[in-house]
Amino acid sequence: MQSPWFMRFNRDPQAKLRLFCFPYAGGSAGVFKPWGNAFAGVDVVAVQLPGRGSRVAEKPLESMAEIVARLIDELRGFRDLPFVFFGHSFGSLVCFELARELQRRGIDGLRHIILSGRRAPHLPRVHPNTHDLPYDEFIEELRSINGTPEEMLTNKELMSLFVPILRADFKVNETHQYRADIKLKSAASIFRGRLDTDVPEAEVQAWRANFESGDIEFTEFSGDHFFIHSQQQLVLERVGKILGGLPTGRVARDLWEAAG
């Protein structure tokens, strides 16, 4: 299926499992390109939200509800294989809420969820909102989290394109209202960077409260918030082991049909 919402890196006709990857705030699907051939028998599909990559001319979405609703519609074209979600930072929140909405609708297929670089979503916010800061203050905030190269931060022409995307993603993250109506039934893996001061270990362990199953594994990597880049090979090895231990098989397509 062709969809602007997804970028596919390796269409293996023998794939028995599909990995959906959700990027961090401001990130495009392209950040997962190195993942494309990393896992045998796995169809790697990265999520491309409006406003980035090939969708740069589109307005970024500013509501988690709209992002989730649109993704569910688009996922209908990928219901032939069981799947796994991987999300980093903002992407963790998106795929977590998407997984919960699939569960609410009784849609089958999710075999595992990997949540990386984010504190548990039910915890109260401890930092003030940043999405609506004046431009100079917003740039300083980006500089402090060490996720944007300095040469990019000082390029006002480039940042004029990038800042609206980041503001939109930050707004989704900062205004999201957690609903404690259900807990996920799937098993989970939680990743954290050892030097990530914004995501302390206790707030990562708190993810347990969001799952019915006790089948949750925590892995810590060297590095700060963006350890998925600095420790990429180790992250890929860990993800590969998780994927290799999962059951495969057909997805109950009728559950998608029943969901409307």
C-alpha cells in the first residue's frame, strides 16, 4: 500500500512481522532508514507525520486525537501481518496512545510495544510548556535538550521551516490529557538513556502502571536523550532480540472490519 503516512525501507515478501517506528518530536521517518535492513524477516515501516520529509508542505497536526484517528485509518492497509510499535520520546506517546485506541476498538495484531526515552504518561507534568515560547527562548530550549545541531539552530532560514513542526509536536505532547480508562494488554520493553536527566529512572519504571501484563522489560543504554543515535548499534541489537522472540502468524482481519 502507498500512503504518505509511512515510509517503507525494505519490502521483504517473506516478512512475518512488521515494525512500525515513530520518531521523536520534529523527526521524520528518515531517521529510521538505518533500521530498514537490520532485522531479517521484518517489514520496517516508519511513520511520516504531516509537515516533515515528503510532507513538508502540509500543516503539522496539533492534536493527539487527530494523529491517532488518522493513523488508524491509514493502518487499515497494513493488516496482513502482526506488528510491533517502537517509539522514541514524543513517538513513544504517539504509539502508546495509538495502541490503546486499537485495543479499545478490539483490533488485533499488536504483539509488543517498545517505548523509548519517555517518562510514563500518567505522571503529572513537572516542566512548564515550551511550545509557545518566543522564538529566541524556544531556540534556547532546543539547544538545552541537545537534539538539534548547532549549525542548524543558527540557520534562521532553515529553522523557519523546522520550528513550526517542533512547536506542533511539543504542543501535542504538552497539552495531551491522559485517560486512565484502560491498561495495555501487550508485553512491553522500555528503553532509557543513562544520562537522560529529563527522563529519570523512577519515572521510566512508572510505565508499569499502564500495563495489565507484568511482562515488561527495562533496558538502559549509555548516552543522553538521543541514545538511539549515539548507541544505535546496541539499540538495533536489542530490538532484534525482542523481535526474534515474538510469535508470528496471520492477523484477524475481521476484527478490523468489525471496527468500522
